[in-house]
Amino acid sequence: MLISPAYAQAGDPTGGLMSLAPLVLIFVVFYFILIRPQQRKAREHREMLAQLKRGDRVVTGGGVLATVIRVTPESDEVVVEISKNPQVRVTVAKNTIASVLREETEAKPAEEAAETKPDRKARKKERAEAEPAAEAQPAAEAPAEPPPANDQPPPRQG
């Protein structure tokens, strides 16, 4: 015949490029959903371990609450106290420390505390003034008593 078999089987030259597009799209989605957040979490964990200092309250990977006693920067070990008894000390690997417990509620400065007290007194005074006003209003008439209960069961249908 007049058409060669090799020329007849040739497809669209952009078809090969378009077949890679779904794979690239899947990789991009995996990167933004899985890989990037995991890298960020690992970086934050490394920074937390680098900032570890004596007196920090920590939670180990096993769920044990402890207080850091000694941190040696060149070692991967931390000495922690797991009891109020100072003789109960354990050496743990830094990587097993899951989190550092921080005090989220810090003591407010005296200035802020002084500002909030008058507000509380003012609110309490407003409530006290509102209560007598509510009592002075006539109460709505109570609804009539419900009809007496009928001891007979409802009639059967069907």
C-alpha cells in the first residue's frame, strides 16, 4: 500500500506530554498535603529540642510527665525527674520528648488587673439594679392547669 506502517502508527506528538500531567499533579498534591507539613513539624520538633533547658516540664513519647534536670548539648540524652522525690531521675533520649509544657496563662501585670476590677464591680452593680426591676414587673398569668389525665388507653386503630 502507499502508507508505510510506521507513519500510520504515529500518534499525536503532545500525547506523551499530556499522559505525564496526572502524575505531576498527583506529586504536587502529595507534596502540599503530606510532605511539606511533615517537614515543618519535624523542623519545629528539632527547634523545641534545641531550646530545651533545665526546669522545663516535658511529656515523653510514652506519656510520662517529667521535669528536665540536666541537658548536655553534645549528647542526645536528657536527665529528667519523674517524681517529687529527687532520687527518681531517668535518662531519656532527646528524640523521645514529645512536647514541652509551657504556662499559657502568665500572670497579668498589676495595671491590667486594676483595670478589670472596676469592670467586674460595675457589672455586678448593673445586675443588682436589674433584678429589682424584673421583680417589680407583674408576672404573666400562669397557664391553666392541664386537663386531668384519662386512665383509659387510647382506642386502637386498625
